[in-house]
Amino acid sequence: MADRKAFRASILHCLADPGEQADSAAVQYIEDGILLVEDGHVAALGPADAMAATLGDDIERVDHSGKLILPGFVDCHVHFSQLDIIGSFGEQLMDWLEHYAYPAEEAFADAGHAQEAADFFVDELLRNGTTTALVFPTVHPQSVDAIFTAADRRNMRLLSGKVLMDQNCPETLRDDPETGYRESRQLLEKWHGKNRLGYAITPRFAVTSSEQQLKSAGRLAAEFPDVHVHTHLAENRDECDLVATQFPWSRSYLDVYEQFGLVRERSVFAHCLHLDEPDRQQMAKLGAAIAFCPTSNLFLGSGLFDLRAALERGIRTGIGTDVGGGTSLSMFRTLNEAYKVLQLQGQSLPGFRALYLATLGAAKALYLDDKIGNFTPGKEADFVVIDYAASSLTERRLSQSADIAEKLFALITLGDDRSIATTYVLGTPV
Ligand SMILES: [Zn+2]
């Protein structure tokens, strides 16, 4: 017999991109609603008074009245190996990698350390309401096993893959094109499609890969078109200069990846701060996606992401926390900074669009919108229950809101992990 549960609360989710004008037809809000879940999937949703009579006696009823149900958040770019260096002072990208990120990643040669860090990381994601993530591990195959094991134990949807880097980084973190290809392929065959896990071919960035390695990554991407590609693109000016020197034949940084067959559907590029118009046209045409990482871009002084240009061009775009260059795993805190990044450029980010970028928009960026991102019946029931009274100021401010649009925006501005009362994965609290 089916496992049926009815969750009562206010319910909000996106049906499409609400845009900078916050089109209310692009969202569905039910003030007093029921989300009906069957065997971990959304069966129906609607007003509580209409739904309650149809439920029958065999159903488990869970009352979250006075709280808000949102779809689980989707983090499009984050490094699980960098939790221990979050909030490291004083550097921009290339020095930050050398002084903080690489030394921290060396510890992941130890499988025990990798597993402990992966379990902690995944629990932190869930505690922050993030139910799906595209995750950078390290160059070590055991770090990939660790993050997939941690996600699988919690039934979580997660994408990851071995980092490829064979130059311009410490000796201890280098693979080579041959072993990089072989280990990636072994890990892909072991994990891709297992339960809710998916593989991502993961060259760190163009600086740390030889042409031969990018070529072997492209070969893998062609052999396995349904796996993801995950890397960094045009984050920092010095990095862009290095890439231009290293690949003198390239038209642009994006072009380096494109020449090796790495720009395609299911390719996700973190940052994309320093693109030109032909780059954007190519990304839209080829179906590649951007992870907008506002806290990281501010913290590392990298620059301001032009969201309007990306979305107007039709590029799939989601939000990434990019911890540890980013400063929080909380999607609320990340969206709060996204709003400010856009304010500095004369753009806007209403609450509805912010929610879209962290849920349905991110799911589209990852080509997972047939499975997650909103509460369309049939989708996987990953959701969060929001406590409006997580802090006294939040409670006071939200009680003054005229409507859900205002309430959501204030929640994003003030909210953090304390706002997440419960996170559900496939309809089960975690
Ligand atoms: Zn990153």
C-alpha cells in the first residue's frame, strides 16, 4: 500500500521565472494549504479546506500550520572540501587557492577525513534547507566516494565528480590526463545513476589542466552525454589573464572549454563574471548553465555578476554558495547578497525571482527540473518548512508584511539556518 502523508502549512513554489517584475502568475501561493505526498513524490496540493475532505483515514497528517513550505533549495556550486577554510582572510582567487584551498584539499588523501567531512557537509546542507547540490570534492577518488556515500545514506539528490588538475597546483594534488580519465570513468560507472546520484566531469579550471587533460575530459563528456560537466569560468581578472596566456589560440576563456567539447547541455560554469556577448550567445545556444555565486564574488573581490544579461540571453542560471570562497551554506544569506550585487548594477531581485533562482531555476540549470524544483505532481517531495519566528526581529518584521511577496523578501533578507524548521527529503524529515 502507498505511503501517504498530508502536510498542512502555507505553501509557495514557482511555476516559471517571475522575472524582475515579480510576476505573481509565475508562482503559486496557498495561504492554508495541504501538500499531499505519496511514496516520496508530490501527489497533489491545494487549499486545506477543499483537500481535507478527500484524504481518507489511511493517511498520515503532519500539521505545520503557521509555517511556510517551500521546495528544497538547490545549490549549483559548492566545495565540500573547503568547509574548514571558510572565512579565511585577505586574499583574492589565485593567492587564496595557494594559501588556503590547496592545503585544505591535501588532507582529503585520507579517506577517513574525507568521509567525516562529507557527512558533516551534507548534514549542514540539509540543516540549511538545501536538498540538492552540485559539489566539488578534491582530486582524490576517495573524496568522491565519500561525498556520494554521505548523500546516498540520506537519500539525497547530489551531483559530483573527481577534480581533474595536472598542472599549476601543488605536486601532491596533481593527477595526469591518463589517470584522471581512468579514475573519472571508474567513479562514473560506480556512482552515476545510483539512486539519486549523478556524476559530473570536474576539471578544476582551465589554469590547472593541460590541453591533454582538457581533451581527455572532453572525450569523457562525449562518451557520456547524460553526465554533467562542472568547472569554474571567468571568476577573477588575473585568472582570465593566465588563461589567455596559457591558451593563446583561444578567442575567450569560454572558448578554451568549448574547443575541448566541454560546453554543452549539463555543463555548469561557476561565476562567469567576465564574459562578453559572443560568450553569452554561445552558452545559451549550447544549453550550458551558470552558477551565480554572490557571497564568493564579494568575499574574494572577484566582481559583480550581470544576472540580467545572462537571463535575457536565455542562459540557464542558478545560485551557488561556493563555500569556502563563499561565506555561507544558507541560501537565504546567499540570495540576500545576490540582491545587493544586483542593486550595485541598477538591477533588481524580488523575492519571487530569488526563490526561483534557488529552486526551479536552479533545477533547470542542472537539467533536473523534471524531478525537482517545485511541487508539480510527480516530482520528488524534497521541501523545507520555514519558521517565520526564527528570531525575534524576523518574527516582528514578517508579522508586519502586507502580502507573501513582501514577507518572502524580508525573510530572505533576515533569514538563515535558524529559519529552517524541518527539511524533508522524499517526504521524510532529515
Ligand atoms: Zn568554486
